[in-house]
Amino acid sequence: MINIENLKFDKNGLIPAVVVDADSQKLLTLAYMNKESLKISMEKGLTCFFSRSRNELWLKGETSGNYQHIVSITADCDMDALKIEVKPDGPACHLGNESCFENPLFVSEENTAFSLEALMELIKGRKLDKKEGSYTTYLFEKGIDKILKKVGEENTEVIIAAKADDKKETIYEIADLTYHIMVLMIEMGISLEDIHAELASRHVIDHKVKQEKMTK
């Protein structure tokens, strides 16, 4: 463990803090800390920042209830920036968004490694910045009824393929269904983290039930 005195604060006594979700590693926000706010963060286990605009300390969530419970704080190699992993109680952004970084500027379709998170960002980009000839953009333009119709159709295709015991076709149809469900999620403002949190809560419940059964 390093000492707080080893950190390099700028001429204004501040150090940038990149805050990410401990589970998904999604970037939530970029804020600044001084020594006092960093000490408070470590003592309380909650993020406390220094507001440059208001020139004062602010405990994230103190007014909104969207506290960020700290899992770890790590300094970079130059000791002049921090990465803070948290378990958030709610949105990180003052606009009510999960992350402050919700406005795609550029996404390379060729060079971006595939991930569900990257696909979600690409789909979101098709909603925010409509691309002519894009099937995804077409779905968003048609609206919720069209999206729901496609989800229903793809769900039926999965059932048919699985009933036929065709593994390859089932995989293909599940992929189609997954894509259309992700379009639905973007349309409704549902994130992958929302689904992760719901599944995680069920896992905890299931784990408790198993423990109760074992002790009886």
C-alpha cells in the first residue's frame, strides 16, 4: 500500500479520479479530489470529491442518495491520477444517466473488439446518430411496437430451432434474439448493468435459500 503523501497533486492541490463500476468496469465519471476529500473517501468508504465550480467538498450521493461505495483506490504509475472502483447506489451523472459518458463521438466498427458492452454502445449510437440504411436505425424509427414484434418473432425462431434439436440454428437464432432484446433495452433505457444487478440479486437469494436448506 502506498502512502497518500506519495501522490502528486497539481498546483491547485487536486488529483483527477476516474470512477468505474467495480463489477462491469464501466467508466462512470471523472472528478477531482484534494487530500481532504480523499481522506474522507477512505474513512467513510464513499466517494467524496472537490467541486472546482463550487470550490467546496461534496460527498457523492449526499443529496441524491446515489452514493458510491468504494471497493478500491489505485494510483497510476506517475502517482498523479486515481482509479476508484465503486459499487454505485444509483446513476453517476447529475442528468440521471448511469454514466457521465453517454455521448458516443466515434466508434470504429473495424477495430473495436467485440463485447456486449461495445455492441450496446453501437446500438445506442444508431439511436442517437441515425445512419441511413442501418437496420438498427430503422427499428428505432419504427418505434417500440416494431421492436417488440421482432423480439416476439425471434423468440419463436429460437423455440422452433431448439425443438428441432438443431444446435447451430439455435445458436444463430439466440444471437438474433439477443440483438433485438438489446435494441429494446436501449429503447427503454435499460442497461446491461441493470440486468446484471437483477441476476446478482437473484443469485444472492438463491444462495441464502441453499444455505437455509443445508442448516435444516
